[in-house]
Amino acid sequence: MESMDIFKQIQPDDSLNDIDYVKTFSSFNKPVAVKGVKGEILYMNELAKNLSKLSDQEIFALYDEKLPEDIAQVNGLGLVSIEKIIRLKTTDGEMEEKFFHIESKTLLNKFGLFYGTMFIFYDFTSLVKYVLNIKNNSENKVYDDITGLFLKNQFKEMLSMEVERVTRYGFPLTLAVFFFENLVFFGQSFGKDKLNQLLKFFGIFFKQKFRKTDTIFRIDFNSFICILPHTNYESANNKFKKLQKELDEVIKFQSSIKPILIFGISEFDLKKHYKNYELLIEEARINQQNNKFYK
């Protein structure tokens, strides 16, 4: 997916006519449009023209654009931001809804005066339909019944979504793996009901401590993974050390059966980990083993 370095191709100038929009944007494989000071359309590449031609509505998002509740919920997950639903005519003449993230860039001339806005349209229809399908399909469970955390069948898809955002925007992304040492001994000592109560507490605890953009998965009985966007290794490591200390203070049992948070961190590297998520996970698990050894 393209980075937003395309913005750097626009050089400030005091004359709109001096900008060669065709040369700059014609080869860009996303719809691109530029509006002037009064909202007039100064330029559309062929993809944007086709988008407008096939639609029976305005393709630009309004300032107070109203979105359906289900799309607002998709946006609330933090995986993507949909600003506009555009109805497009298909080859058989039917109208089909497409879901777009629209990025905008304010254009200034060399005097720092506003002369227009550039819009780039990203089609996230497949992603939105995937999320809505999971949400609406009662046979496809999304959350763990005990902890309330995401199930492992959501992990790879959500990680892929976050990685695509990283490749586009360049922000840091960190993966954390963790488990609770002595959890089995706790269950053997207190029974299934008490164990489930503790796991439920863990789910509530993590939901309260993490941001909405962070995503936590219960992979199996005592294995968890957390995706932390906009977070580097140091920040994630400090975060989990703090959580480890807080849990240690809250959970009061004898040391032989006291569940202890053991975690490992790995920061995503585009060159090393892109399309190689297993390596990212493996590095986090190695870090986890080191933390367990030196705890």
C-alpha cells in the first residue's frame, strides 16, 4: 500500500496553474481529487473520475457526514476509519455500497496561504464486510466466553490489518505475548469455578488498562497475545512491567500457586516481519523466555 510520500510531490506555489496534476497523480493507483478555495474541483485523476461517474451521489465526505451505526462500530474498533459510503453502479446495473477512508491534505502556496485540498480515496470495502460478517454471524464466535477477549481465530486477520496501516503511515507496532505462571496449580488447588473467576478478572483488568486501539487475544487456556499500535518496544515493555507489578499487588496467594504475569515483547520491523508474522511472534516468545528466566 502506498505511503503518503505522495504529499511530498506537491511543491508550494503561488499559482495553481504551475502544478502539473496530471504528471503528479495520473500514475497513482488510488482515486485522487483536488478542490480549490471555493470547493470547486481543480483536478481528478482517471480513477477519481470513474468513481464519480459510477456513483449517483457526491463522493466527497461532508463535514458532519452521518454513518450507519454498524459502520460507526467498525470505526470504533480502531482498525480503520471509514468517512464515506459511496454507492457505485456495477456492470449489471445494480447499485453497490463501497466503504472508503478518505485522507485529505491542505495545500498552501509559498506565502502560506490556503489554495486547495487534496483527497485520496482508499477502498476498504472488503475489510468492512469481513468485520461486519464476523459481527453478524452468530455461528462465528469472536470473543472468549470467560475473559471477554478476542479469540485466536481473529488474530492473523487483525494483525494483517494493523501491518497494512503501519506500511502506509510508518508508526511503530509492537506485539506482546504473555501467560500466567502457576495458573494450572491455582486451578488444581481451587477448582474450575475459582479459576474461571480469576480468568474473568484478568479479562476485565486488561480491558481497563489498555487503549481501545490495543487488541488482546486469548490463544488457548493460558496463552495470550496483544497487538499494540503506535507503541514501540520500550513503551510496551514498560507497560507490561507496570501491569506485572499491579497484578502482583492485587493477587494475594502463596507463591507456589500465585499466578504471575510472564510476558515477551517484539517490535514490528517492516523489512524483517512483513508477511512473516511467525517470526514476529517467535521473537516475542524468545523475549518471554528470557523474562521468565530473569524474573
